[in-house]
Amino acid sequence: MNLNKEKKTLIEIIALTIVILGITISSLFLFQKLFPETFEGFTGNAISSVRVVQTVPEPCNFTLYNGWNLASFFCISIYQNTTELFEPISYNSIFMYDASSYIDPWISYNPSLPNWTVQSLPETVSREQAFWISVSSDQNYYFNGSKKPSTTISLVDGWNLVGYPTSTSRNVSQAVLGITGSFVQIKTFNNSAKTYDYYNGTNGTITNTSKYQGYWIEMNSTGSWVVSW
């Protein structure tokens, strides 16, 4: 009696094994039909190309003057590590302005304040941005960087604080031609003289846009400022 049960169980196991093996073999054949054996089977005869853009070295090299400076860094990327960028500077404080923030557009950091003070700069910054930097003495700033492709800076209705992401100086009317009619006025800060210059689309004391400068742009609508090399 027990012998018959054992034989029956063994037969069932063998039958189940054959079924599983059959399913496995069928799956392998199906897999081969669905997925070609060669790479060409996936891609066909398509030809792909990769565009390699050679980086042209061009460092940032300028002077920060005693007191407040409104500065930008054309030689950095749009994801530049903040600590590395400001490490060469002995600064008192740094301010940024994010016009898209609905809570508080100002961001600041002062290394002299106690640790419990709530303050911080973002981990990365961009060549699209400008920075108010306070220093206690004249300092030469040098940072290894490179030329970048054209940069599109998004502008909101109202005031925007932006950088000038090129080393090419241009007549101000030509530089802002793409946003003519959309801006009310533009202001910048003369870091050595500690005075403001302006341009309202017709008149003003700004004649050319210049590298390392930061610009306040007042817009009457949203827009985009394209700055090319």
C-alpha cells in the first residue's frame, strides 16, 4: 500500500518536472524571438552620432574692492559648487537675490555669525546669477574656468538680479535687444566708485555691458535674456 503511494508520488513529481521543463524551453524560444541575438537586431542599421564640443579655457580674473561689490562669474557652469567658487575670497558676507521666490527672495551668508543663526547659500550656483559680496580690503580673484555656450536667463515681472555670462563687452542697446520693450530699466553697481549706473532703453549712464558685472533688471512682464559669446 505504502509502496503504491510512493510510486504514485514519484510519478507526479516526474510529470511536474516535465511540465516545468517544457514551460522553460518554450519561454527560451519565445525570448529568442522577441529579443534578437545581435546588437544590430536591436538597432537595425541606424547610425548614431555624438557631438563633442571642445572646452576653451578662460579663467575669471578680476578685483574685488573694499566694501560692497556686485559681481558675476562668466567662467563657471550652471551647477558650480558654491564652496569652491567663493573659497579664494576673504569675505564678510554674501547676498543673493532669487526673484522667483515667493517667501523671501534674499539669501545670505556671513561666516562671522554664530552657528545657531539660520543662514546658508545653495550648494551650487550659476553663471546666470549675480552676487553682492562684502570684503574688507581690495582682493584679486582668480578662478580656473572656461568659455560657455550662449546662456538663456529667465526673467520675471519686477526686479531680477542677474549675471553677465560672457567675457564679451557689448553696447548696452545691442546686449539687451532681445528684451527691448519688456524691461523698464537696468541698473548696475560700479564696484570701485561705489555708485550706481542705469539704462532705461533710451538714456542712461551704462554704455556697455561688461564681464564680472551684475545687473538689476526691472521687467514689465516675464521674458528671457539670451546672452551669447
